[in-house]
Amino acid sequence: MEKQVFNNTLTILTKEEDVKKLDHSILPNTSVLEIAQPFPGYYDSSFITSDSKPQTLFILLKDAVSIDFFYRRIHNIKKYSDFNFSAALAEIELNNRKYHAIRVFDLDAYDKIIELEKSFIDEGFILKKSIKIDATAMIRIHKFCNLELIDEIYHSADDSHFIYIPAGKEITWKTFEHITLKIRHNYLGNKFDAGLAIIFHHNNIEDVVRLYSKDLNDDDINNLKNMYQKEIKAF
């Protein structure tokens, strides 16, 4: 079994999520959105309750920032912060408007949000003033991943619960939704969450289906790969 390793690979993930403005533990007149269930297609009773640590947050920015500006500042913040977090650039589209944001994941506690917001401001980020949002949004997250390609399936070296199946071609979100609902109905139900992604490597881009689950075995993964590739090819 041959394995190829792709370190620090840029990926863009597209997902549709229900987002809501956080109304506590944030700086006055700023906008922080929260996703209560980060993987809505996947049922897992261990996901958050209202008093647990935040799962996925989006701190809205006034304007877009360059990728080099972003990573230089995040590197600075991580050097002097006494708490853990991961961050990625994101775009949120809802109600025919696009918002630029910092996706924050794995933050230790809600009471660290204000400290993190202050650090962003100190490093030159301009945060968006408070707006009311409670809606379904299309989200694009830009992040770097370490991937291992084994038997035509990409496995995350950062988190074994993520896998990426080559799609073979670009498809729309509506087509992807239709295919995923069909596969759920016929196989595995809510045992996995799915999204569309693009992997950039070797001066090329590759369209993939990103799956998340703690419950999939090798047979499940291979069956999902075959079903997604068959359905996508038919469109």
C-alpha cells in the first residue's frame, strides 16, 4: 500500500451551516458568530451544550485581509497567548451579502474570546461592528492541512476523523446536497458529515468531498467513495 504525503496543503472547504451571533463573552459592538453543531450532518451526542467550551466561532472583520498579513499576526498572537486556539481565514455568505471572518476553533473557554479579540485588534485587525445574524449561511474556510493519500483517499494527518474523497470534477453545492441526501437515505444515515473542498497541490487543484465521522470503518469509507464518485460522474 503506497502512501503519498502532502504537508501544509492549502484547502478551501465549503459548507452550509446555521450561524447565530454570540450575545455573551465578547467585546462590546463586535460581531462573533457561533455554530452550535459544527458537523450538522453527523449525529454525535458528545457535541456541545450551552455551558461547554466553544466549538466553532467566526469573528467578523470589517474588511478582507491578505493571507500573509493574517498568518504573520496569528503567529505573533500564539507566541504570547496563554491559551490554545486554531485560526483560519473564512468567508460567510448570507442574505446576498459576503462577510470576511476569522474562523476560530479549539478555543479553551468562552471567557477567552474577549482576550483573543483584543489581541486581534492589537495586531491590526479591524473587527466588524455588531450586527444581528441568525440564519443559514454558506461558509468557505481557507486552511492548511497535512494529508496522506492512501488507495486514492486523502486522510488527514492532523485529525483522523477527516477524510477527503476525490470528486473527479467540480460540482455545485445544490448538486452536492442532492447527492448527499440520496446517499444518506440509502446508506449510513447520519453517521457522517460532508462538505465540498478544493485541494491545491503541485500547481494544480483537485475537487474533493470532505467527510467527517468518528464511526466510519474502512468498508464504510470505500463504499462512500464509490457512491459519491458514481453519483458525481452521473451529473
